[in-house]
Amino acid sequence: MSTAWPDNEARTLLRRVFDAAVASADPGLAVLRRLPEKPKGRCIVVGAGKASAAMAAALDTAWPDVELTGVVVTRYGHAIPAGRIRIVEASHPVPDAMSETAARVILAAVSDLSPDDLVIALISGGGSALMTLPAGGMTLADKQAVNRALLASGATITEMNAVRKHLSGIKGGRLALAARPARLVTLVISDVPGDDPAAIASGPTVADASTLSDVWEIVNRYEIELPPAARTVLDCGTETPKPGELESDVRLIAAPSLALAAAADAAGEAGVTSLILGDALEGESREVGTVMAGIARSVRSHGLPVRAPAILLSGGETTVTIGHGPAGRGGRNTEFLLGFALAAAGAPGVWAIAGDSDGIDGTEDAAGAIVTPDTLLRGRAMGLDARRYLSAHDSYTYFDRIGDLIRTGPTLTNVNDIRAVLIA
């Protein structure tokens, strides 16, 4: 077994694998594959998410002969022209005033429709924050406080969305109720473990199986501080639409599993065996990094679960629990990688890349980063203590200092995180 691939070749291969995964989720191509039958009446396009603008542009181009209007909301910096469909930009991961404005405009767009009309909802990851309508007596500031508390709690994306749905006037199936009696088709790009459409962007057009009882259990388990107005909404006992109360035509057009398959194909074209460990890995980011480093060591030492040279592929959404202390800069991918680097401890012939497929890891300007066999050595030469940076949740700064951040810019899609570990 070779122990010394040239570093530049290893880096190039990992970047090729990552880029292939992202390219497989191209929103425009994905939309065209699953368009519904054209309507007798009007077509109203609404949507929310990091990929919504690219999805809308493809739909507008595909149906020039249909009476089509609409509005979708995407993240700041992710907008592109979409013809007859208005593009609104808002904040992510914490909503802002434009998030609330977008939600109200979207609800207005689907009002007063007929059974001959068609509503196409374009939903992708990030929609929860981008399309925000406070329930009851809550204000936008209350919703922002809830979002910040959820993001720092360590709760999974599914748990966070259960809370968001019950504090929203548009999520958890409520957009679907507003669109009645028009025909509704939802085109979804998944970014969540298991591809559950009820969890993607908090399922605005999908019935919600979570209950108020579930929400209180999540709030109590993670000790999430809720504003008084949010507690009042939950205390009032207003449930979201449940399964059986909504009929939904939901079409999954891109997903993490398909992205990992594309990454495996790219590795195979380079003559390297790949093993997909799963598209729904969850857990604390640094701890998942430790586990992945252990699997890499097993591959090198014992040829298990696959013989080297090989690439281990995984997806899903890990979490970063901040706690009550100060935090530096970073996202779940760079935190995963710094945990991986410390656990790998400079093992020869081991590289890794991890990044968010939307091009933004958390709130930073990088998709993720890359780890090499000398990541820790180069850091020490610059006076950087990797453990201290990890403890401070400052992984972005560490990789920025050693020059190993991966910057793609906004990719206009989102199928969650892509992780690849190369063992040479």
C-alpha cells in the first residue's frame, strides 16, 4: 500500500469529487425533469430556499406559453434573474425583516385562486429562515431570538423545524391551506437526513406529524430559552395541519443520496474505490470528525471496511453546540474537519474535504476546508494550537490562517454537507 500520494494530486481529486456532488444537484436541470402537467388557468410560482431563484429561472424559461407569475425568496447574494417570477432576498440563518415581507407576499400570491389554477412551490434548504411569518402575537424579534437559540442548542434540523413550524403562520402545511382550492405541486431539493419533505424548509406545503407535545419536549430537553410571546403561542395549543388533512403532490428532484452517488462516480473515474457511509449522518461535528478519522485509520491499518486507496463519502447535517461561552468563526464543516485532523494526528496518506453544497458553511464565506497529513504540523509552525481553536469554535480562522479554506461562492443549490476522506 502506497503511503505517499503527491499532495497536489490528492487535493485535486478531493475537489473534483466535491464539485461533482454539487453539480449533480443543479437546480435548473432538476426542475426540468419533474415538471407537472400545464394548468388550464394560471400558474403561480412561490418558493423559499437557497436554490429557489435558480429553480424559478428554469421554470420561467421552460413554460413561455403559460400565464405565469410568482415570487420566491432566497438568501442574500443568491438571486439571479427569473423572468416573470419576482426574486426576493432575505437573511439566513437568522431571519430579518425581508424574511417576513417575503412570507406575506407569498401568502398573498396564492390567495383567491380557482381549481383551474396551479401553484408550484419551489422548496429547498434554508427556507425556514428565509420565509418567516411570526404566529400569534410574536414579533420578528421574537422569531430571531428563537432561531438563534435553536442554532446554538445542539438540536437536530428536524427538531429545530418542529419548533419553527408551531411558531409560524406559513410553515408546517399552512402555505398549502392558503393555496386551496388550486392544484398544488411542490418541487423539493432535499438538504435533510432521510429526505423528509416535511422537514425541508419546515414543510410549508406538507402536513406536519410533530405535535405541540413534541415541541415542549425539545424545548425542555435542550433548555431552549423562548421569548414570552413564543411560549404564549405554544400554550394556546394551535396545532399544524396533520397527515390526512392535506393532500400533497411532492416531487423530490435532488437529494444528498444522489449527490453522493455522483461523487462516487467521480472517484471511480479516477480509479479510486469509494464507499458511501450514508447520506444522513448526524451528531456533534467534532465528534463525527473523530469517528471518521478512526475509520480512516482502520482502512490504512487493516483494509477495513474497504482497502486503500479509497474514498469514504458521507452526507447529512452535523451540529455545533456553542454553549454559553464566547465563540469564534466557523461552521459545522470546518469544525468537523478540525476534529478530524486532531484525531487523525497527521497520519500519512490521509486527506479529507468537507463543505456545504450551497457554498456557505454556517455564516462564513467558505464552503468548508481541506485537511492534509500536515495540517497540524503547518499550524504549529505558525504558532497555532488546533485544540484551542476547536475549543473556541474558531475552526474557520484556523483553516484560513493555513490557507486551506474552500471557497466556491454561492452554488445556488443545497443538498446539505458533502464529506470525502481519501486514504492513499
